[in-house]
Amino acid sequence: MATKKYTVTLPEELAEEIRREVGAGNFSAYVTRAIERQREQDRLGELVAWLEEEHGPLTEAELAEAEAERREHERYFAALKADAAGGDGSHYPMAG
């Protein structure tokens, strides 16, 4: 991918903290990834707005169901991680 140099203004303390964490040679890559993630979030926000316009906002029941499903997935992946660290796989919450 072609690159071009830009000048941006950042709070000095934040920029120096990032530079210490990632190293001077990785600073631009870090900022690029941060901008890419922000663009993804912006696009997701646009999608949510469009879906709500088309179908209406989510109900409390739908939100609760989605949260329960999220927690179930979280438990499942925690079990996978534990098994990778030496478990036997017999406690997968979504196995079956």
C-alpha cells in the first residue's frame, strides 16, 4: 500500500506514552491501526443507525437476549482458552 506523510497534532503526553510502548519505529503503524479501528466503529455506527431506521430500535427483551448470548460465547471461549492451557475439553458450554 502506498503511504504519504501527514502532519497531525497529538497531545504530547499521549504521543510519548505510545512511543515508549511501541517504539519509535512502530509509532506510525500504531496510529494507522487506531485510525482503521475508528473507521470500523464509525461504519458500524452508520449500520446500526440504518438498521434502526429500517426496523426500529431494539427492545429491552432483544437487548437482554443478546447480552445473554454474549455471556455464553464469553464462557465458551474462556473454556477453550482453559483447555488450551491443559484442560480436557469436557466442560465446553456450547458443545453438543
